Amino acid sequence: MEEIKKGIYEHYKGNLYEVLDTGIHTEAREPVVIYKALYKGDFKEGQLWVRPLVMFQETVNIDGKETPRFKYLRPS
């Protein structure tokens, strides 16, 4: 499985998340990233999220500019 740095990431919309680990989707057998929100939203504080690794590492087009969906900032 492709490695991803554990630590603090910034989502392209500005919120911070902590990548905790990676795993494998039980049905699709694809790598996923397990991460935690570092802000309070319309969910419990510290909510865990899971996203396919490919999607976590992809870029998004914002106003014609390719931007990483998540940008690594620092270790936890």
C-alpha cells in the first residue's frame, strides 16, 4: 500500500485534519485514509473520517487552478 505521512493536513476549504492511519476497504479492497477533524462542525468534536487514498491525494480545480485536496502541514 502507498504510504501517506501521518500528521496535520489542511483541506483546500481551510479546515484542519489529523491523519491517523491508513486501512483497506473491506469490500473494494482499496486503500483508505483514516483522519480526524480538528475543528467543531455539525458533528461531534474529533469526528473520524475515512476517504479513499486516491481521493485524499488528488487535486481539485479551484478557479482554474489545480490545488491539492489536502496539504501536509506538519507532524501531529
